[in-house]
Amino acid sequence: MPETAGLSRKERDQQRRREDLLAAAEHLFGLKGYHHTTMEDIAHEAQYGTGTIYLYFKKKEELYEALLERKIGDYVEFVQGRVESVASPIDKVRTLLRAKLEFFEKHMEFFRIYLAEMTTADSTLHRSCNERRERMYYAHQEFVARTLSDAMQAGAIREVDPTRLATAFEGVVNPLLSEWIKQRSRESLCVIESFVIDLLLKGLEKK
Amino acid sequence: MPETAGLSRKERDQQRRREDLLAAAEHLFGLKGYHHTTMEDIAHEAQYGTGTIYLYFKKKEELYEALLERKIGDYVEFVQGRVESVASPIDKVRTLLRAKLEFFEKHMEFFRIYLAEMTTADSTLHRSCNERRERMYYAHQEFVARTLSDAMQAGAIREVDPTRLATAFEGVVNPLLSEWIKQRSRESLCVIESFVIDLLLKGLEKK
Amino acid sequence: MPETAGLSRKERDQQRRREDLLAAAEHLFGLKGYHHTTMEDIAHEAQYGTGTIYLYFKKKEELYEALLERKIGDYVEFVQGRVESVASPIDKVRTLLRAKLEFFEKHMEFFRIYLAEMTTADSTLHRSCNERRERMYYAHQEFVARTLSDAMQAGAIREVDPTRLATAFEGVVNPLLSEWIKQRSRESLCVIESFVIDLLLKGLEKK
Amino acid sequence: MPETAGLSRKERDQQRRREDLLAAAEHLFGLKGYHHTTMEDIAHEAQYGTGTIYLYFKKKEELYEALLERKIGDYVEFVQGRVESVASPIDKVRTLLRAKLEFFEKHMEFFRIYLAEMTTADSTLHRSCNERRERMYYAHQEFVARTLSDAMQAGAIREVDPTRLATAFEGVVNPLLSEWIKQRSRESLCVIESFVIDLLLKGLEKK
DNA sequence: TATGAATGAGTGTTCATTCAT
DNA sequence: GATGAATGAACACTCATTCAT
């Protein structure tokens, strides 16, 4: 959420319009995908004229890009904030998983976009645009890896390749979240949360 | 690979054309994505005329759909074959992971398509088309779940929700494969294989 | 230059704004052409807001039209003034050519616009708008024709169709000026002046 | 007119379509100007679908460019052919003027385009495109200059700067042609022809 | 049957013009 | 009055799909 303090009314209005447009774009890109969403759709959803979008974003791609950057930024910030707010290494590890689930529970529409982008990497946009985003993503991956690595150092978890483990952490949750969203069975995400944490921490081996 | 025995030459020719077109589509969809690949691209790659595609597939979507069905079928068949060829329940569990890695190592281009489809679910295509494929996918998920469930029954692994575990199995491997493909570092996939198997079987808990 | 005497301050301010806008339009239309110049460009160049233009001109076309009228008026006035300030019929003829060169030397940017308009006639604007301007242009052509006709009457030049001659006078100078502007070789226009005068008066026939 | 001999039927068909499209473009660009003519207009005029144009020309600009190149080529070829078909230097000079009038009498619509392009030079198109055309134009100017220069050498006309004279030749005729086209008074162009030739050769000086 | 030229609906983008402040 | 943000009509261009050959 962008700072609004200390801005003139004009600037705040501009901010608000940008937010409106980003929200509409998030909704529709999430719902129908990038290619099946037209600029007119977005403008209509946000209750603006088509041309208005172009006052805030140069191209459709740029709007998409801005959306991703914004939300991934929010995501990364949210997870890291949570992790840093707990003390013990093992709780940090648990929080990595919990916070992700919590964030996407609140931003389900965005989850579709996130997944598509994280997995297909570059089929939607041109290479150049992706660079900044890839940097954000890798920075986060590194944060996750470091958290895991710290936990190993502290003797809280077993020693394995932390980068690979970070990637695996990323992966396990995704299809579980996907399913959960699809079925909307609405048992709270807690069940999934404890399932994953239990699985990863204890493994499948019988004692 | 489709049956060719007992077909007239005409029918065999038709089969061959279909294969050619599917192969070209696989290559290009994998390379540039669905929306950035034109029908002409595909026809050209396969060395046919544009119109020819429409003798074998009604629409672009149908070609995509056919491709998915075919390859996912191959995938499912491959994994299930492997799993069934080993005897012990715990080896079956290991083989679930091994076979997946092995298959996609040989079909890297298709992995991109597979991932996109598994994650975005229905943004590429219209709902109706997806039904058959979803059935295939769920059938496979069930097979995985059953294999895992059998292993639990046999006391080879700990008891957890087998469906959820199946979903988790699916998920962990994907981003690891993705990274492996992207970096083309070409240490054999064995490393990833043992990493995943070790992680899931033993978990992270210290003894 | 429009009269400013006897106007209230408000009226003088309005006049000034109009002038500013016309000047900006002249610069940009001359530089980039009518279609490649946006209303925002003009407003920005003149340091006004976009909407302000519409307080002074109903449409883009009207601004263009006003610009043409104004400058062609200046041009015609300038040439006619010069011609009337000399006495002998043959000098008047020479002055027709000299004055044109002199005017456009000082208004090179406008020359581009003038040329485009004189040659393409009505492709830039709708017919109706052109009427007033065509009248101005023809009025000037008549003035030129009369001046030439007078010179014939006075026995200063040979008798030929004066209207056609007026048109020819108009024509010869244009591409020479065009070249001169393009090459910016900046030998003074005198050379061109004497070339044209010599050519038209003496012709190419050997004595 | 392009060669059609030795081409397959397919190639001849393609040629014909190109011609159709160029003809439609010529008509409409001449009538309404480049910017007021839409691709759909052109397609409709030529009785094709909009997309068809893009099979033959990459962009609107390219169509315009192709049209100019083609017709200016025709023009240059026509004039030079005529000039070379007469023997005496003074007749060559006369033919320069005659042939131009004759050509544009048959291609009146194109004359509008020609004029606009020759005078405004680069406001319609991007620089790069213009290069080839500028070369064509200057090559022709040089031909004219050489013809005039030859006539001077041969003692057929007085000695003046041949390049400048070539430019003047170009210029005088244009507005006369313009007037003639506008008034459609349809006295044959001969009158204009003899007027110009008489003017330029004999000049205005009384004997 | 196979082709690839023709099509035209659909979309991103621009910009003259309006109007609330 | 002056502004400049908002608008939406208009247009170039693409590409899945058709169909005459």
C-alpha cells in the first residue's frame, strides 16, 4: 500500500486512480488471464474510459508489469515481516509456510497471476520487462534460503542444500493452495498449513 | 504412441500428419507460448499448408487440447508403467518421483506447457475443453494417492491424507525441475531426485 | 500584427494569448507538419494548458486556418506594401519577386506550411474552411496579375496572359526557396533573386 | 508498368492484386490525402478485405512509399524517354516541359500526391523511407540539369546555372498545372505548354 | 485432398475535444 | 477565465479461420 501522507490532493487522486486501475486489472487478469482481458474490459471494470488507462500506464504490458511488481512486493514484504516478527529459528521456518498461505488466502485472484508468472516465467511478456521482477523473486528466494540456512546452523532442522529446499518450499504449497481455491471447500487453510508443516518437518519415514 | 497396426495406408498417412502437426505445435507452444504461436507458425514448422491443420483439428484450441491430452496421456502411462514394474510399496513411492523427473527430462519443451496448464488451469482455454483433461489429471492424482495409500497400508510410510500428499508430491518437483531446466547446469537429475526423496521420506526433523 | 490600441486590458490579454498560441502552432506545424503536431504539443510550447487553446479556437482545424489567414495576410500585405512603395512599373515587377524572397527568408518555418497549403490545396482541411483563404490567395494573385498587366500597358514588359504569368511567378520561386532552405548554404538569397529576375525578364533565348 | 512476361499465373495474379491496391491507394491518397485515407477505404475501393493489403504491403507507410516509387519511376522514365527521342538540344529543352505536362495530364490524381511529396519533403513519412525517393528525385533533377547544360554547350540557350534552372523548370509548371486541374476548363494543355515555353525561352524583355 | 490467399472481427493505442474544478 | 485529466471514437494492424482452386 503506497504512502499517501504528505501528498497534495491531486497526487492522492492520481494514486487512487492508479489503484483503481490496478485493482480492476488484478481482478480480470486473475479471472480471464492476460490475453483474454482487453484494455476496454479493465477500463470498464474500473469505471473509467479506455484512454484513461494510458494516462497511468504506457502499454498493456506495463500495466501488467506494474501489477506484478506491486503485488509481489506486497507478498514479499508480508512474508518477510512475519518471519522477522518471530524469534526462534524453527518458528521462522514454520512462518515461511504459514505467511504464504495467509497472504494468498487474502489475495486469491492474484494467486492465479502469481503462479502463471512464476512458472511460465517469460511467455507472457518480453524478456526485458521480466528482469526487475526476476530480481525481486530471486531476492525473496534468497531470503527464504537464508532463513532455512539459519535454522540449520541453529540446529533446528537437518542440514540440506538450503537453496534447493527454498525452491521445494515454494513448490509444495502451490498446488495445495490451487486445489483449496478451486474447491472452495473452505475448511480453513489451517488444515493445509499443518499438513505441509508436518510433512516437511517430520517426513514420511516411520519412526 | 497411437496404434498403427491394421490401418489402411490412408489412415496411416492421416495419423502421420496429425503426429507431425502435434510435434510442431508442442515445439512452438513450449518455446513461445500458446498466444505467441500462430497457426501459420505451426504449419510452417511442420512443413504443411496453413489450411491443412484444419483438416485435422477444428480450432487452434482443439489442437492445443489434443496435444495436452496426448502428452499427458503419455506421461501418465509412463509413470504408472514404471510404478507398476516395481514390487515393494516404498519403491513404488520412490518411483513416483523418479519417473516424473525422468519423463520430463526427455520432454522438456512439453514441461513448460504442462506447468502452465497445471497452474493456470483454465485461463488459456474455455472451460468445456478442459473437462476431459481434468478427468485425466484427477485420474492420475488418484493413482498417485492410491499408490501412497497402499504404502501406508503396508506400513512403508507414515499415515497422512493420501490425496493431499499426492498433491504435494506433484508440487515439490515442479519448481525444482523448472530451475534445473532454466539453468541447464546439467548435473544429472539424480541429485534432484535424491534430494526430493530424502526430503519427503525423512523430513527435516533432527533425529 | 493586429491592432492593440483602444482595447481594454482584458482584450489585450486575449490578443496576446492568441498570438502566443499562433506562434507555437506556426513553429510546430512548420517543423513536424499538421498531422504530427498534437494540441498538447502546441499548448505546451506556448506554455498554456491544453484546454486553453479551445477558448481561442474551436477546433484544431480552425487554429490552423487562423494561422494561415494571419500569415498569408501578413505576406500579402508585405509584398503589396513593397510593390506600392516603388514607382516604375518594371521595378514593381522586380519587387514582386524580391519581396516574396525577403518575406520567406524571415519566415522560413511558415514557408513549409505555406507551400504545403498552396500545393495540396485542400487535403489537410475540409473544403468549407478553405474558402476564405482561397479568396485571399486569389485576391493576391489578382494583385500580382494587375501589377504585371500594368507593366505591360506601360510597355515595360512583353504582353502575355497576366494571370498565367502571375501563377508562373508564384511557381518559379518556390522550389528555389525550398532548396535554399534545405541546404542552408546561406549564400544570401540575392543570388537566387537575381537568377530569377534575370531568367524571367531576359529568358533563355540567345541574342 | 511491371513486366508480366515469364511469370506463372500465381505471380501474375499477385502482380494484379498489387496493382489494384496501388491504384486504389493512388486514387484515395490523391483525393483525400494520406492521413484522411484509411486502410479500410483503400481495401474497400479495391474490393478486397482489409487484411489483404497487408499481404502485399507491411504498413500503410510502405504502401504509400511503394506508390510514390512506382509512379515517380514511371514519371521519370516517361520524361527521359521523350527527351531522348528528340535530337536537337533546343527540342530536348522544350520536351522537358511538354513531357511533364503530358504525363500529369494523364495522371492528374497522382499529381496531388507528387506535389505534396516534392514540396513538403518529409512531413508525411519517416526520414529513412524518403532516402530512396530523394535519390530518385535528385537523379532526375540531374538529368534535367544535364539536358539544359547540353543545350547551353550546343549554343541553343543562354548560359545560366543549370541546376538552378532545372529547379526553376520544375517550379514554373507546377502551379500552372494545379490551376488547370482545379478549373478543369479543359482547354487543352497546349496553351499552357506554349505559354511556359515562350516565357522561359524568350523571357519578358521587350526586343 | 492439400493449399495458402483472402478475410474481417477484434484489440491496443492515439489524440482532438470536453468539462469539472 | 484557465486548466489538464478524462474521454471514446477512430484507426492501423494481427491472425484464426475459410474456401476456391
